[in-house]
Amino acid sequence: MTVTGSTVTASAVVSGGDRPPRLPGFMVSDFAPLVYAAARSCVGAADSRHLLSGAGDRTGIVLGSRGFDTVTLELAVRQVDAGRVSPVLFYQVLPTAVLGIIARDYRLTGPVSCLAVTGNPRAEALELAAVVLADRSADRVLALAVELAEDPADSYACADLVTAEA
């Protein structure tokens, strides 16, 4: 697949109906586990000989979503309204929290961007990945897209490893 001067070299889609494995440090929502599972399905386990082996330098991450983690956000708001404050929930609701875990585990050192999309999350994440590559901010971009649905079986995350065309 080619996207505006870039090439998708690996892809994966993870369905919420598959119940992604829990991700330590995150509770309540499937948002972070779905994102992490998609990244892992695309490039392999962080401790294996994955596609990014030795290539973490100058590998960026882009995440696109229409609603991000509304499940955790709604719980945090309910707790604040009830007079309780959970710093853990405030950390978890930030989309960059899971991206930080991915960057740490895969030793990615490129730019990190989150994009609130209005259309197709995957297409818009791929467009931003192409922009990052075009301005030479990174040599590779892990483009992620995630959508949570009321029915977890309709939730999904996808990951694409994007490189600049030669």
C-alpha cells in the first residue's frame, strides 16, 4: 500500500471481540490494550526479533481516533463529580500514556503525535505518518488507529508500519 510518498510495510488489525490481553498499569477500558495489541501484532513482541529490531531510532508513532478513551474519561468524570480524584485514571485517559509504553518497550525515539479525526481513523493516521516522513522527522512511523464502540466486539485497533518511498 502506498500513501502519499510512503509505503506500508506491515499491518495488523485487532478486534475488540478478541478481548486483547490486559496491559499492566491500565484498567477499566480496552483502549490501551487494543492499541498495544495492534502494535504488537504489526511489529512483533518487544522482546523478540521484530520488524523494528535495531530500528527504534527515528521511528515515530502516530495515533488517530474519533473518541479516544471515552470509557476511562467518563469514569474519571463520575469520580470527580462524586468528590474522589484518581490520579491513575487521569494518567490512563491520556492517549499518549499507551504510546509512552509502546515507545519504551520498543525503544522508539521518534516524534509522537495524537490526532482527533473526523473521518476514517486509519486513513487519517496514515496521512499524518506520511507528513512526518515527508518532513524527515522520522525514518519510520508506527501509525495506529483505534475506535471504541458501545459493544466491545465492534471496537478495533489497527497498526501500520510506514516508511518513506525510496
